[in-house]
Amino acid sequence: MKKILLIEDNLDLRENTAEILELASYEVITAENGKVGVTLAMEHKPDLIICDIMMPVLDGYGVLHLLSKNEELSAIPFIFMTAKSERSDFRKGMEMGADDYIAKPFDDIELLNAIEARLKKSDIVRKDFTKDMEGLNCFISDVKGLNILEEISTKEDADTRECRKKEMIYSEGIYPRGIFFLMKGKVKTFKTNDQGKELITELYKEGDFFGYSALFEYNKYTDSAAALEDVKVCLIPKDEFFELMFKNVDVSKKFIHLLSNNLKDKEDQLIKLAYNSVRKRVAEALSTLAKKYKPENEKQFSVSISREDLANLAGTATETTIRTLSDFKEEGLITIEKGSISLLDINALAAMRN
């Protein structure tokens, strides 16, 4: 019998909803507020959690935040139940990792269908996790291609959202609930030290996937992601993603390749930060931007990037980056106009001596 934790401060609604769930053969645990709900979640480890948003003591957002930081509880399907219908409230919950919403008032069938769908996907993921432990030979070749993942992002019910420049997409220390597909714009991932200094670890462009490393490691994000410009992203839920990973050889090969490339890139980045001069690091940062974002058929490349972000990509101080850009401008390697940097000689920058 599946176990459901229901967190709702309204006594009548809590009792009525619990009765519906019990009639549907679910074991139901109830909590009158978020604080009690978190305690019961830790004690009983339910198969699914239904939680109201507006509650005393600890609201639904607080419950989800605390559960997302607990390794044992972060993967439990989480459904918000709320009377608030504003899109901003829905968006906030989805950004924090909620799996679904039920808007009050709701009918019995709507509630049970949502629960059944989430539990079914959760069962598939757990089953496939077990098969994955046996190694890559368990992958079942379906040969439908990576475009299946991109097709998920175009579905009517896809979890897509638009983020403004500098807006956070996910933060270090939170458990992932899926992978991101970048539909439009540019994204950076970065790490921050104790003094708040950033180091950009990777750049992404339209058509890229990101945020998958932590998912494969069953661990928290070890970096953060933010928009370099206005972007549109789609969150592919981890249950759908792993279902494809373990049943589609093309998808699995794609992400194995991405992971292996990431490891090599990180090793190269550490060596360059340790041994390359400031001039070479800034030149390589500009070359990296061109390699990632320059259209294939264009000879020249221009990019609008803050000097702080460029410094974080090069692993140096902002002031040093500005002085180095000024030197490159005098040497005829770049031009700067209204904050936009145009690379006049990409090959020379790439071949900059240490």
C-alpha cells in the first residue's frame, strides 16, 4: 500500500481529502502545518507528499525547501495543493522543485489522477535505478534518437520558463529534480568561494543540456546556474529523463559522452588556471566564447558580456581583465563598442603565448 503524507492546515479539507485517499486504498498520514509535516516526512518517508502552500508555522515553500536539502526525502514526488492561481506562485514552486499542482477547488478524479501519474513515474525510476547498478549493458536499445528529449520540451504541459539576465536557474546545495534544456539564450554555471568570488565552470548555448552531473551522482548541485542574457529553459523531470536514459541507447550514449567531455574540460581548466599567465587566460576566455557562440558561417564574432563575467571565466580580477582588454585593443586583436567586444583575430587570441 502506497503511503501519502497530506499537509493541510484546514481541518475540513484535510479530513475530506484524507478520506478520498483512503477510499482509493492509500495509507494516509496527515499534518496540520508545515513543521509537523517535515517531522512526519522524516519519520515515515512517504511515497508521495501533498502540501498546501499558505499555512501557519511553516508554509509549503518552506517544507519543500527543507525536504530538497535532505538526500533521503528530496526524491519524493511533491504536489502543491493551493487556492492561489497566480502564475508567479506556480513558477516559484516549480523553480524550487515541486512536481505538480492541484488548484483548489478540485474534484476527486483530478486529485487521484495526479497522484497516480506521479507514483507511476516514481516507480519506473526506482526500478530502472536498480537495473543501472548492473552497468551500461542493461540499457535497452530503442533507437529513437536524442530528439526525444527535445520533443519533451515542446509538449503543451512542458515545464518551461523564461529567466531574465542574471536570474538564477538553480543554486548550489539543492538536490536536482531533472535536467535543463536551453531553448533560447546563453547560460553560465559557476562556483562561488567563501568570499563570494565566482569562477565560471561552463557556458551553454541554445540546444544544450545542463545540470545533469549532479543528477547522475545522486547528489546536490555543486555549482549554480544563471542566465547570461534573457533565456528560455525547459526542465525535463528526472523520472522522464531516466526512463529515456535506461531505455534508449542513443540518449544514454549522448550523456555518457557529455560527462566524459566535462571531466576532460575541468582537468584542462585547472591546469590553465594554475600555469597560464593572465594575458593567456583572458585570451582563452575570449576564444572560448567564440568557440561556443560564434555562428559557423561568420568570420568575425562579437559578444556582450560583463567584464565581471569575463573575469570569472578567465579566473582573474575584474580590474586585471579590463586592463588586459585595453592591451588587446591597442594590439588590434579586439574592438570595444558600447560594452560589446568584437574579436578581430580569433586565431591570434587562441594561439596567445603564455
